[in-house]
Amino acid sequence: MNIANNWKDYEILDMSNGEKLEKWGKYVLVRPDPQIIWNKKTYESKWKEANAVYNRSKTGGGSWNYKTKLPDAWKIKYKELTFNIKLMGFKHTGLFPEQAVNWDWMIEKIKNAKRDIKVLNLFAYTGGASVACLYAGASVCHVDSSKGMVAWAKENVVASNLQDRPIRYIIDDVVKFVEREIRRGNTYDAIIMDPPSYGRGSKGEVWQFEDSINNLVELCMKVLSDKPLFFLINSYTTGISSTVLSNILRLNMNNNYKGKITSGEIGLPMNNSELVLPCGIYGRWESI
């Protein structure tokens, strides 16, 4: 497992009974997590420090219970990158801190390429990977079907003082956008995708991970440059093994390019503990 253990502005303080106690900058949150199936609290007293708790509803969804007043947004840093944190209606904060392991990997790959790199970031959300790639010196095409998420991504780029770097923001269904890029003859040296388990595009297009991921990867092969640098697939879909992602990349990338494929889990460490929270899976192809 690749563990995101280089954070200073984020930490898991404790985990128990389906919930994680997290510190985001100076604010402490309690959020549900289905991986936490044990009931023992390691640091009982720390749970009293929570500024807000997300409570799930028995009928679906949930809401935040604020113990103290919180700002509408606040900033946290990861190394040289800065992100805006906001509490969303469905337990999220706009950032998945475990993705820092992928940010570090992408930054290293881009910096060591010693050439101009064009990155296509699909299902790009609030732009964590876009910010990392811009910081490393790449140009980025950021694609997401949500207007609000793209606006948030712009805020994160500005927060990291990268607004003068080359980035395009596209609000669209990713499949339709890639199809247009194929017709235009545009190509990219690196592709990132973080597809949801289920979702809808900007015009109601249905996305189902198991039914759609392989077709999307095959489609993306047509927008890869002659010298691709990397292809990264992230997933939080329950029941999908990281080996599935490496198999898809192997069937597509290794038939066309010389490279190396790795896959595995990403996770977050608990502070002052040997416990690790598994958070998702990845598959990576990289040039060699």
C-alpha cells in the first residue's frame, strides 16, 4: 500500500465505529467511512475536540452537525500546493488527502521528463491532480461535468499561485470531450482519470464504472501522443481490485508502448498509531 504520510496540515487523529476523526488545518471533523469496522477508540478524549460531525440519515444522505462555528472555506497546504476546504452536503470536503501519493508521483515524472508535457485530467473534480501537474511544469486540460467543481478547481489553482500556468477548464461529459479531441487531432502526453462508481454527465449521460471504464481507456488511446509519459487510473468503486486496473492498462498500453505497470491501494496513516486507513486503488502505466 502507498501511504500518504507527508501531510502536515491534515491528519487522522482516531478511527472507530465507522467514523474517522480528522484534523484539517486547525479544524477537527468527524466523517463516516465504511472501512472502519472496528469499535475500539484509541484516543477517547480527542473526539471531544470535533468542530463538526457528519451524521448519516437512515433514509439516505445526511447533514453536518456543527459543534462550533466554522468558516465557509479555509485553506490547507500540502508541501508547495494549497487547497480550499469546504464542507459539502454529502460528507466531502473537496479534497481526498490520500491522493497526495499520486501527486508526488506525477510531479516527479513530469519534472524528470525534461520536456514539455501536456496532461489530460478527466473527472478532475476540484483539481488536486491539476494543481500538482501545473506546479510540476505541465500544461493541463481539466475536464469535469460539474460547473461548481470546475469553479472550485480554479480557486485551488489561484490559491497555489499557479493561475498564470497553461490550463484549460472544460465543463463537459468526459466521453464526449475525448471524442471531440480525437476529431480535432489533439494529443496528450499524460492522462489521469478518477471516475466515479456511478454518475451523470452535464446532459444526463450515464456513467457506470464496470460498464464504462474499459471503453473510456480504449477511447483515450486515440488521444495519446507518440511519447506518452504516464497513464493513471484511480478508483473508489467497491469490489474492484487494483489488478483490474492494471489488466486494462496492460491490454491497452503495453500493446502500443514500452512501459511499466504498477497497481495497488492508497491509504492514510493514523497519527501516533500503526493503523492505516485504506482509501482507494490505482493503476499506473509509466514510460521506461
